[in-house]
Amino acid sequence: MRNRGHRSRGLLAAFAAAVVGVAGLTGCDAVGGNAPGPSGTAAQTGKPSPKPTPSWDRSPRSLAAVGDSITRGFDACSVLTDCPDSSWATGTDAKVNSLAVRLLGRTGAAQRSWNYAQTGSRMSDLPGQMAQAATRRPELVTVMAGANDACRASVSAMTSVAEFRAQFEDAMTTLRESLPKTQVYVSSVPDLKRLWSQGRTNQLSKQIWKLGICPSMLGDPDALDSAATLRRDTVQDRVEEYNAVLREVCAKDRRCRFDGGAVFEYRFGTKQLSHWDWFHPSRNGQARLAEMAYAGVTSRTPPK
């Protein structure tokens, strides 16, 4: 989270409905034969049966991760450093027990999971990461992105909701052009305001924050005046709007699951935060993210 990054089928449907309707009325098939007309529900409605929704595979055999510093394990094992081995998505750290390890086993995670997340990336970087991930032809892609779109130098520099939506749609389109059947699991953006409230009493964390970690939320962390409160509330509102976009765009894709807001709603405490910056997840926090993702991916029904 460091600061840096169908076309309409109406005509075809109408034509199909008309063909079925004519067949029902004449008792002939669509090519003029003498087959009996449809009966039951089809005869009553005159409409073709809808295509079944594809079942969600709860045990994918390969995984690619895209996103930002959280998925890179930033500050989980060393100060101001990526720790991909501690990543909630693809890491092999036993203390984390990542999603990949839970799904594929430790050997499988090492051989059939790939991490294309980049520290500092924003939603605008996601299409490129998706293109990289697609080259591996994974059965599942995990997405955790958006924190850096809110974590900017100022609230005015935050990515607009419209841009955020267009960029996420672009990323999904990029993946679907190559892999129409790959499943996607989308994590919500964390509650940045809660992270500020947990770390603001720690003197070391506030010194680290000065290096440029999420200034829109963490800047002047001790200020409680109306201007500072408004600034933080504005960032928080934008994060909630981003999560609404993630939910809505994902809902349009038959092989996409949103986490239902699980990450945003999780109450990260001091054990779940890096003791180097009190903002990024610690190993314990990465483990909690892995738990949430595993529950979402393996659930018989999508999270709500």
C-alpha cells in the first residue's frame, strides 16, 4: 500500500425467441420439419431455456496473484522490503499458510502459483499484471488492489471512481481475452482509517509514515481538527466507493467472486500489523488474509 499505482445480444435473443415462438405455434421445428412442438414450460413461455451458470471450482490447480504491496508481503519480514514468501496469496512461509499452500500444498504452491503484484501499483497497473498472469494460464487469479488509489499525496490526487471502474473493467477484459474460463477472486480494499487509528499512537510508525506511506490518510497523524477529520473521512468514503465498484464489476462476470467486504470489515489489530510501519499486514495479518481468501474460494456459495 505504499504511495506511488458486450456487446448487446438483444437482437439474437429476440430472434431465438421468435423462432421458438413460431415453432410452438405451428407444431414444426425451426427448419420446417414435422417434429412435435415444445410442451410444458417451454410451450407456455415460448422462450429458450437460459444457459446454466457455470459451477465454481473450489479446488483450482494453479493460481496467479495480482495487486499491490499487500500481496507482495511488504514489511512482513523486514523493514521497507517486499517479502513474497510471506504473501497471503502465493507465499510458502509456514507461519502464513497462504491461499496457494492451502489449495495446492507446499510443493504445488512453489510450482503452480505466481505472484505478479507490485509494491506501489494502482488499479491502472492491473491490466498489465493481468496480461502477465494470463501467460501462465492459471485456473484462479486473485486480485487485491485499490489501496494505493486512495493513498495519494492529497485527496484531490486520488483516483476517481469512474477511472477506477474503467481500469478494473479493462483488467478483467484483458484476462478474459486470453482466459475466458479462469476464475477470479477479488478482495476488498482494507479499512485504511482503522489502520491509521491502530498505528497513530506508535512513535516509530509515525516516523516511518513520514517516508510517504499513504499520506492522504496517515499524514499529520496526530491532527484531530475538522480539516484532518474531513480529509480522512474523504479517503474512507473513496475506499468504500472503490469496494462498491469491485463488487459491481465482479458481479457481471460469471466466474468472478468478490469477498463480500471481508477484508474491509476485518478489524486488524496490533498483532496483524507490521511492527515496522503499523500499516501493512504482519505475518499474522497475512495469515488472516489467507484464511479469508480460502474461505471465500472454497465456499459452496459466494460471499455476501
